[in-house]
Amino acid sequence: MRASFPEYVVALATIVGSVLFTEATELGKKARELKKAAEALHQEERSGSKGRKWRKNVKAVEKELLLLEDDVKALEEMYPQGEQAEVTWAFMVLGYIGKLIFGLVG
């Protein structure tokens, strides 16, 4: 059974939309957890208990925040939003193809 082109595009858009929603939901959960951890560390800071364990936890939260920012950037790159999302995505794909070709040649 062959699907017509419009059916294929609708199916592909539905799949991409569900993947985007799932990834965004997971990132939202991570962000909420990080916010709670940061608020708890802020409360500890206010109470004056800033020992070695507190500094270690602050560094861990900072590291997780950087990882979350990287994940958000990757999600925005793979699933661009806005008025020219298709153009942005097409240029991103062409850029990766160009890197592949120049990597094989050079």
C-alpha cells in the first residue's frame, strides 16, 4: 500500500510533533527538579550552613544546569520553532551534509 505525498507529510509531521512534545516534557521535568534543588541550596545559604557539602551540591546543580542548556539547544536545533522553522531546519541539514562531505574530502 502506497501513501500519497500529503498523507506522508501529515504522518511525518505527527511523528515529529510527538517526539518534540516528549523531549520538551522531559526537559521540563529536569528543569523543575533543578529549580527545587537550587531553591533548597538557596535556603541552606540563607541559614548560614555553607560547608563543603553545600559547595559540592552547588557545583553539581551548576553542572546539571549546563547539561540542561545543552539539551535545550540541541532540541531547538533539531526541531526549530517559529515563522521560518522549515528554512532553519533545511539549512541545519545542509550544514551537516556539508560537514560530512568536507570531512570525507579533507
